[in-house]
Amino acid sequence: MRIVWIAAEAFPFVKVGGLADVVGSLPRVLVGLGHDVTVILPGYARIDAPSTHAVRFDYAGTNHEAPVGELREAGVRFLLPRVVGFEGPQVYTGWQDGDRFLRFSAAAAALADADVVHVHDWHAAVVPVLAAHGRVRCGATVLTLHNVAHQGNLDADWFFAQTGLPRSLLTSEQLEFYGKVNLLKGAVVFADAVTTVSPTYAGEIVTPEFGAGLDGVFRRHRDKISGILNGIDVDYWNPATDPFLAAPFSAADPRGKELCSRALRDELGLSGRLLGCVSRLVEQKGIDLLVACLPEIVAADCSVAILGTGDPELEASCENAARKWRGRVSYSRGYDEALAHRIYAGADAWLVPSRFEPCGLTQMISQRYGTPPIAHAVGGLRDTIRDGETGFLFEGPDAAALAAAVARFASLRDLAPMRRAAMALDFSWTQSARRYESLYRGLVGAR
């Protein structure tokens, strides 16, 4: 099959969150299954890709032409239309993103000639709407919901002027959402299939608690929604070959794990059992719960290594905690790939107190490195952690529940059996890729 993916991010070219890891990994596995896969990304200035041709597309009632950069990575063809709005260093800019990603989607739609066009999140969500109205040459469209909290709500008059789509679409059964156009809603309505990034999340989004205002839409279209668990790149995330570690280790030979732990404690000036957390510092990730739980963590003779950036108030909370509990709390602001690997390998347990988590990759990586996660039992965290066997799950997003789960961990004298069980889990993309392949074939066959 000829498959086109359209997304805002893909590792290693541009990354803000887990979306980039998925778009950077799964297409390579699909190529290995014998498919022709193209990924279309915005032509960010930071990506050095020679322009090989140009694309013509209609936007805001005008015909445009943009050069298209092209790269190949592990058999995957990457196309990068260099449209207006992506000249700067930022991936996301806030209020300008509606125009930037609509313009990008128009160019991507003109490039997307395939059996299946698979779009990701709101940034490319207009493409299934365009396809349903004859603007895209494809057999079927698939939308993956990585996080339904981000939806793309745009002024209706402006949207129809930019896209040329008929205003008759502004109904409660199609694009309208509290007087605006909701791009994610439109994609759910018009795509041939919708997937979420874990089975549990597919069940959660039809509820008011997790549906972010679109739960009614998800219930109406429930028959075409399925959950396919994300995977990780097990070649990249491999403690036996990881070049960033003080020593290699594996389930068969775990001795290097202790060397990594000692090296990390020395590097960060920490003592006691070490809890790791590499995360965006935002409310969704429950970082405020972690900070509130620090007295109990320290009392349990544990220390915490935090790496991340995000909400300025949460950054300040982490900085204050590191000053208050020097020797027990370390906070590194920003993102450091090498340090992230060292924390995954050197920590004794992993903190994932997310209020909601569509899938989560961090808990898969931590288990791959023999570091049991302590996580809120939601979304993909519930699907990937075996409570009491490979990690610890707690119910309810509150500091007391997190503290109780930390106490369970701290009471466990011998971590070796849990580490072995965690490292034995298979988080590769193979099984998920087969499920996507089956979904694609079913859609193409139905057409």
C-alpha cells in the first residue's frame, strides 16, 4: 500500500512531545512490512532538506506555490513543504498556529496521493474534511488522537474564507463547536477511521471526565474509534547499547544498572533510593502532585531527579524544592537527551503522576531500563504497567495516593524480580504496526 502520514513533528527532525517519537518510529516499521510510506511535515527552517520540487495549492482564495524539501530516513520518504509561517525556530507559536497549520495542511493535501492518508492530532485534522469534499487524492483517511485536550478551535468566518469549504458544514453534527470551527471534531466526523494511542484511552474519551468537551462526538462515532497502543524504538532505547550510560546492562546481565545508579547519584549529588521523572512540567503530568508529595518521599529515604520544562510556576516549584531539599531533590531545567538516558538507567523507580495520559512513552522506556514506574492508573499507563509485578499503579490523581504508592515501592527490599519482569516486556512497534496494517487494508478493501 501507498501510505501518507501528515503530522507536526517527527523525531529526529523536530520534537516537542511523544507525537514526534511515534511519527519518527512507526513508519519505519511499516516500510519493513513492505509498504511505501511518506511522511509530510512542515518545512521548518531548522530542518536541512534540499528542495527537490514545488507544490501548488489553494489557500485563502489564492493559488500558492511552495518549494518542497525531501529527505529519506530508514526507507521512509519525508516531504517538507516550505509554506509561510515556519521560518522561525518555534514548532508551536500559540495564536498564529491556526493559520500556520491550515496553510501547511492545504499544501500537504496537495501532496498526499495515496491509498491511505493518516493524520495526527488537530494540526492536520482538516485533511479528512478536505478529502471528504474532493480536495485530496486518497482512498481512505485515518485520524489518530494523541491528546484530545488540544483541538484547534478557529473563528468560523475566517476558517471558511481560508479553506473555501462550504459554510453548510457549520452544524453541531459536523464542524461547529460553541460557535467556532473545531478541527479535531471535523476530523472525527469525516475520517474513515479514528484511533487513539491506547485501548484504555479509547474508552476514556467517551466520558465527560476525559473527553475534553467532545465526549458526545466520540460517543456518536464510537463504531469507528479503536485504541492501538503506541510502542517505542527498542533499538534506540536499549540499555545494552546506549552510548549515554556509564555502563551497559540487560535483563540477562543487570550488573551495569548499579554502576549507572551510582554514577547518577554522584552526578546529581543525591542519596538514597532514586526516583526519576523526565516530563513536560504541565498540570496534565501531575507535577504539582509530585512536589506536594516530596516530604513523604524524603521521609521514605528516597531522592528525586527531575528533568523538564514547561509551566513557569511548576518550574519555580521544582527549583524551590531542589533548594529546600538539597541532596534529596535535583531539578534540571530544559531537556537534555543524554541526561534523560542517564536518569532512565540510574533511577530505581519512575514517577508518572499524570492526571490523564493517552498513552505515555516514558513508562515504557523506564521499564525497558529496569526502572519500575509509579503511575496513576489511567490511559496507556494502565495498559502498560502490571501493578505489583513491573511497577506500581495508584487510583485517583492526588498527592496522598501517590505517596502511598511510593511507600509501597520503598517497602520493597529486593527490586531485582520487578526489574527483570519489567525488562522482559515487549514494547516494540511490531504488534501495533500489524494492527495499523490490518486497519488500512480493511479501509482500502471497503473502498
